[in-house]
Amino acid sequence: MTRVIKLSAANEEFTRRINELTNDMITLCEQCGICSTSCPVAEEMDIPPSEIMRLVQLGDEYVLETKAIWVCASCYTCTVRCPRGVDLSKVTEALRQIKLRTNMNYLDIDHIDPEELRNLPAIALVSAMRKYTG
Amino acid sequence: MAEKKKPKIGVYVCHCGGNISDTVYVDQVADYAEKLPDVSLVRSISHMCSEEGQKAIIEDIENEHLDRVVVAACSPQFQGETFKKAAAKAGLNPYMIDMANIREQSAWPHFEDRQKATEKAKLLTKMAVERMEEAEPAQAEKIPIGKSVLVIGAGIAGIQASLDLADAGFEVHLVEEKPAIGGHMAQLSRTFPTNDCASCILSPKMADVMEHPGIHLYRYSEIEEISGTVGDFQVKIKEKPTYVDAEACTACNQCTEVCPVIVPDEHDMGLTLRKAIYLPSAIAIPHAHVLDENACLGLEPLACGKCAEVCHVNAINYDQKPKEIDVKADTIIVATGYDIFDARLKPQYGYAKFENVLNALELERILVHMGEGKMIKKLGKRIAFVQCVGSRDAQVGNLYCSRICCMYATKLALMLKHMDASRDIYMFYTDLRAYGKGFEEYYRRAQEMGIKFVRGRPGELRENPDNKKIIVKVEDTLTRNILEGEFDQVVLSVGLRPSEGTIEIAEKLKLPRGPDGFLQEAHAKFKPLDTAVEGVFIAGTAQGPKDIPDSVAQASGAAARAIRLMNRGEFELSPVKAAIDPGLCDGCGMCVEACPANAIAMMGGMAAVNTPSCKGCGACISSCHADAIDLKVFTNAKIMEEIEAALEDKKPGENRIILFADDMCTYRLADGVGTAKMTYSPDVLIIRVPSSARATPEMMARAFELGADGIMLGECEPAVSPFPGTGQVIGKQVEQLKSMLDKAGIEKERVLFSQYVTVMFSRFVNETNRMSDITRKLGNIPEEKRKKLARIAKEEKEAMQ
């Protein structure tokens, strides 16, 4: 189904907030798509990196609900190739931060099998907590 | 001294149709101007530059007997000439009219604060009025100018300019670095959007150049040295030996056949091979063979000598030497063109690594040979174009659009499709720019032919190791799908950059280049063919990427600009020149050494200025202990008045910084900053000088004494400065000032000397703001320190004497 994005003051506020977190570069994106085919994990994403940028430009908070921002591995390939000098890795990090600050937990430590918990490396737990929050 | 006649000054405040009046309360400025001394008339007019505005000035000069006029409006860089001409019409010396730049220096940069902008506009108007109290009529000296032009570069722009000039009866010296003329156009297959064959339309023009009695062609030549000024450029041309007498050579090709040396052919982008003695191209003009001395086994007949043996007209001469030719030119047209972007700088596209990744110029050569029935590279059925390679790309530092790639790629795609309609051709673009005449229709034709335009820029190209085909992965940004496909060839639509020759000539002629590296025009709107150097014009891609029709139009325009200057037979020198008062000069000779242009000599025990050589920078003034030197138009008296006007009503706690802005770079930079509506501290008051060397330590000390909180000096970066060597002079003067400040107990951070080019917008904003912060933090200089400084300055002056 085609989504309808309502353009309202709230959208501007969202864009402004991301702009603030990323040094004012959002509006520079010209949607060339170079990021999408530079990204090694784009095919695992529900929306390509270029669409993340577009949604942020439009101030559509739906972008926070996408899996793509969590699939991003912060490898910076998009950043070094962006012809407009946009730091895309910073944008996805900003989006994750916003989501993280909502303090929603999806991963419940208590429900992990104690045996599994013993064998899991600590770093895996830390990153899982991070990924499944928000 | 006879008592001076009391001046009658007219002040005109311009609204600039809202550009000024939307920010500055123009009525307040007009009311304020009424109260200024010697102002006898004030008018507030919507557009001063309009006929109405000019008429008001002319009538007031005639009826009200104004003898000085101040127009508070835009930058004098912009409309200064308009008002000078209006004054001249009314019989007022053009140097008795001046402008207060309240648009670029107040309304625009301070648009956020109407009151501050208005206060600054008042101050700027006052500074101009008081400066004009000391104005004196000046006469421009006229020097004869001849009819000879140096055209640098014989690509299509240089050829067109040369033909136009020669047809109009002017003498042309055309210099080309390659052995044959024609430039990049001679390499092309067809031209968009008409599809006519490039060499077919170019060849007749090249032949005209050879045959025209008014054109002296120096091909395979370099400009070794250029000196002098408009009307008197001295040019040293070095013609490299081709070892073949072009007149005698019949291009029979026998020499090439016997030559044993094989090297890549640069005309074919290295896709084919040539011999050490060769015809530069099938359509080469001059149509004669050339011996490449770097490839040749040896110019000693003992080493090889095969070519000379077979030449039946004895055209080959191993003893040819480089020729040095001295040429005098009155004007110069720079048409040094472009180089293509080196695609190796984008390693993710694998150019020069994958055999099936080509650049567009290589494809041009392949298609030219194919048209002649020669296959230099086999092309497949599936071909993709990648647009914007090296253009619109911050990663390689090229922010600009190269303008021609959308259309040349469309042309190449169409040609490929015409040859074989079963071909699949894709164009991966960022934005399709079909802006020119006939371009949109051309694009439509390509769509009709079935060429697929996909909006997306590929991240990288890979080579299939089995079949050497190229795998393209690209996002179709219009559907958000990722496409992947294998292509027989991928063509990189490489952008344009200024050629090596353009950069070299810019340095030799001191022509400013823009942030994109291309030559900077004197004014983006109204002087697009002129440069900052009088008598030097630009044409073609040296000024920026453009297609053939635009290059040709610009070349004809540049020729017309040059003709405009030369046709009158005489040329007006700037009256801004150093003048030595023989009554005061005691012949110490210090100024002779101080002059960076070597324009002062000792004659009969006294210093004398050679007026045409004097560049009018004013660097000599501070060297004279007898105060015998002054600079016409920018006189000591005028600048001192202006400094006083800027500071005399300053209240305690207020912060004011004087910025001496050189006319060529800093003043224009401040105009640019204002035009871009970039804000900076309104504390900064600009005094326009030809060069900051004009601001003597004495003058600056006086400014501090009168209450300036900081002084900034702006000068051109040496590479673009019209005044060679002023940087050192200013550095010395600033040191002198700082040592005086030190002795008086005043902080040295209050002085800042910067060298700019006209595009350093953010640096200008940062530095002016920083200076304002520093001086605000330090606070006003206490009176006793200022008095001490005045004493020290006086003592130093006396010590000099």
C-alpha cells in the first residue's frame, strides 16, 4: 500500500533534531543512491540507505521503526563514497540514539536460558541489548 | 596657501528596490547625511542606477553646482563606473564622485539587525562624505594601444577567437602546445545535439587558421614568459623542434613506415600505437609529420636515421633547434581549455584495472576509428554509462557539474544504438541535465530509441573474472530497488577540470582562479569574458565546463572585448599612481628599493616615478621619511579623513575595527560575503585601498590613537595579487606597528594581516568575527596608552628623519 506522509511542523522538528545530531548535513543528500550499492548489508535491510536519508529529509518518524537502522554495521563505506559529503553513518547512529533514548526493552535477560547465558561472550550480550532496545 | 573653496557635497541614498531599504532605514540615513558638514543636498531615491537616479545627479551638479557627490548604494565594484560616467556627463571630474557601499557592507550582511545595519550605513556614508571633502580631480593618462593579440590555446575557442580577430584586421599570435591544432574537438566523433561529425565541421576552420594572413601560428610551443601590461605585453614563446620541415613534408607516410619505434598514441588515448615519427592525426593541421624526440632512438643519424633516408623531399632535419620568439601583444585571450577527470582517482570504478571500463573520450576515439572502418576495440551488445564521474563529487573535491556529460553520453549511446539496434544501453545518472537548445528533444530521441535511463549512481564496479565483463550494481532510486547487471563495456562519463596549461598560464599572468580551479571572470554577470588583469580575456573551457556552441560564442565575445579595447587606438591608464613632491624629496633613494614594481628610479638626485610601470599599490609611501610621496586618488589626506570619520563619534564601550581592504581581493571578498548574505560583525568598517601596503604604520597608529579597537589588513594571496611583493611590505609595516603597540603597552592581537582570494567567504567571516570577539574582550584602549602610542609614532618618525 502506498504510504501517505503528512508534512507538518512535527516533521520539521524531527529533521531539525537529526540535523543537530549530525552537524547539519541532512539536506545535502541528492538521492543518487551511491550509498545503497556501496553498503555491504543493504540487501538485508527493509529499506535501502538512500531511503533512510529521504525519510529523514521529509521528517518521517517511520524511519525509526525500520530494521535498516539496526542492520547498519557502521562500516562507513557510504560515508567515504557519498558525493555530497554526507556522513550517513552518523545519521543512522543518530536515529539509533533517538530510539534508544525511548528506553524500550525487547530483550529480557531473565528469559534467556542460564546455560546459554553462561556460554555467551559478554560482548554479544552488550550488543544484543543495544540492538534489541527500541 | 590659498584658502580652500568650501565644498558642496550631494548625497544620494539608494533603496535598491528593497535590497537596501528592507533592512536599512534609508530615511534615517538621509536625515543623518543632511547634518554632515558641507553636505548641501540629500536625496533618497529608489534606484540610483536607473535613468531617474542618474538624471538627478546630473541635474543637481548642473543646477545646484555640486562639486562632490556621494552615492550611498551598492559596491563601487558594481556601479562605480555608472556614476563616474554620469558625473562626467555633467562636467564633474569622475574622481569627485564616490560611493558608500551600504548594500554589500551593511544591508546584506547585517540583515538580521535593522538598527545595527542602519547605524553602520550612516557611518559608511559619513566616511565617504568626509573622504570626499579631500577629493581632488584626477586625470587618466592615455597611452597608445596597438592591434596585436596573443591567443593562448588553439582548441575550438582559440581558433574561433583568432579567426574573428584576424578577420577584423587585428594581428593574431596563436600559440598551441600540441603539434597540431584543434584541441579536444579534434578527438571527438560527433557533436550533440545535431550529430554532425566533429572533424568535418572543425577541419575547414583549422584550414582557415593556416591560410589566414593575419594569424601567426606557433604550434608545439610554450609560453616561457609574459610580462608587461595591457598595450605592452612582452611574450617569450619557445617553439619546440619537430625535426620536420612542415612546408616541405607531403605527409606521404614513408618515414612512419620505416620508423622502428612504437609508442602509445596520445591522440587515441593510448588505445592505438604510433611511431616515433608520425602524423599527429588523420586531420592534423599543420598536415605534416612530427618527430617525437623523446621516443626517437637518437637524433644522431648514426643511431638510426631511417626516416631521413626515405624522405624524398628531404624534409627531416635532425639539427633543428628550439626557437625562441619574442612577441609584443596589446591584449591576450586565454583559451587553454580542459583536461578530462582522471578516473583512476575513483578506484571503486576500476578504471585502468578492468579492460572493459573505458572513459568517454576513449569511446569517442573507438567510434571515430569505427566510422573509418577500423576496429581498435571490439564493443559488445550490452553497454552501460556511469554519469558524474569526477563531477558533483565532494570526495574528489569537484563540487561543480561538468555540464556536457549528460549530452555527450546521450550522443555516444545514440551512436552505439544506431550502429546496432539490438544493443542494450543503460545510462546510470544522478540528475539528467538537458538544459540547452535542442537538448531535451535529443534526450527524448534517445528514449525513443530504447536507451534505458536509470536514476542511480553505482557504488562500485566489479569484473567477472571468467569473461572480463563488468558487473554493475546500482540502486534505481525511483523504485528503491537494487539492480544488478553484467555489461560488456562500462563507459565512465568523466567530468572536466582545468587543464595543466590553464593552471600554468593563470600563474604566469596572475589570473585568479575560482574554488573550482577554473579561471575567474572579472564579474560573474557583466564581465564574464574579462579577467582581473586589464587586457586579458578568457574563452572556452578554461573559464568553466561548457559545450562547443558556448565555447565558440564565448570566443567571439572575448574577441569583441579585445577589439573594443584596441580599436580606439589609445587606452586610459588608471590615475592611481604614486606622485613624488620634488619640493620635499631629498633624494635618499629609500623608495627606489621599496617599490615592488621597480617603477621608481633616481634622476638628477631625486626620485622619479615611471608612470606606466607604477602599479599604484602605495608600498613606497611608508619608506619616505620626508613625506614626499602620495598616491593619487587614494591620497593620505582622504584616508586620514576617512579614519577620523569612522572613529570621531565613537562612544566609550563601543567597538570599532578598521579593515584596510585591498581592492582586488579583500574588498571583492567582502562584497561576495555580503551578496551571499553571510553575516559578520558590524564592528568592522572597511576602508578601500588599492593594496594594504597603502596603510602606513603611521596611519594605523593614528587610527588606534583616535580610538580604533582593532585593525585588520587584507591583501591578495601572492599568486593572484596584481602587486607582486606587497605581502612582504605589509608584513614589515605590521611588524613596525606591533613594536610601537608593544612599547605603548597595547595588545598585539589587535592587529591582523590576512591574505585572501575572493572566494574565502567563511575565512573572512571567521576572522572578522574573531577580531571582534578579541577586541570586545580586551575592551577599549585606555586613553593614556593611546596618547603614548601617538608619542611613540611621532618619535619614530622623527628618528627616521
